[in-house]
Amino acid sequence: MFGVGDPDADLMFVGEAPGRDEDIQGEPFVGRSGQLLDRLLAEELGIERGQVYIANVVKCRPPDNRDPRPDEIAACRPYLATQVELIAPRVIVTLGNFATKLLLETDKGITSVRGASYPMGDAYLVPTFHPAAALRGGGVVLAQMRADFVRAKLLIGLGG
């Protein structure tokens, strides 16, 4: 599963890997996490899924929905690098630890790096939680995600 969305998008989202629903439908973020992502796009940015580009670090679903292994991440990294280069977004929002650690080139977890934006070439990177974490973690995690989405909105100039 390569990615989906507007190839000229100013905003790109990068998640971890396809899950069961994504594997079945062949599109990233289509299950409950995707529904939450769509809702946050509408409510916090005033845009729809088709106006952004969505990709994953790992392009194939890991067996038994396990975490991607380092060798799988390394094998898929050139594809993601090419996607970022071709889309050339102004803002990249990483969803969760795997995407954040890879693109920020850090071993720090999402809870210690979210809440800020980071220069990344001609773009900015805004790390936030994976929508699945908000579905499990409740209101505090969701509120933090909303704040991160607003941060991305301001960086791409959609409002302020």
C-alpha cells in the first residue's frame, strides 16, 4: 500500500503500517483510526481527506498486526523518502512513535517530542499521537492531538 491523496498537498500524514481494514481496502487509515483522522481534519483544519496525502512508514501489513521490525522499516524507508520528495509538503504530521522516530531520527518517544514543530528541509514536522492512541487513551490524548492539528494548520497558513 503506497499512499493516497492529493499529490500536490501542502499537508502530509505519515502513519506506522497498514492494519486489517487498510489491508482489506488497500488504502491507509480507513478503519476506526481513519474515521477519527477524517473527523480531526474536518473539525480542526476545515479540510477533507482528499486534500492531504497519507502514507505509512511500512507499506505492507506486519503479520498478526505486530509492530514493524527494524529491517522492515529500513526496507520501506526509501519509498517513504521518495514520497516526501515527490509530494513536497509544507507540513508533515507524523502519527505515532514509528513515523516520528524515523522522520525525526530520534529514539525519543512521541510523548516527549509532541507539542512542537521541527524544521525538516523546506517543511516542518509536527509529531502527534496515532489516532488509535486517542481511541484507547480518551480525552486528554484527543485534546493533545487537536492541539497538534491546530499547530499544523497554522504552519500551512489555513487559519490563525
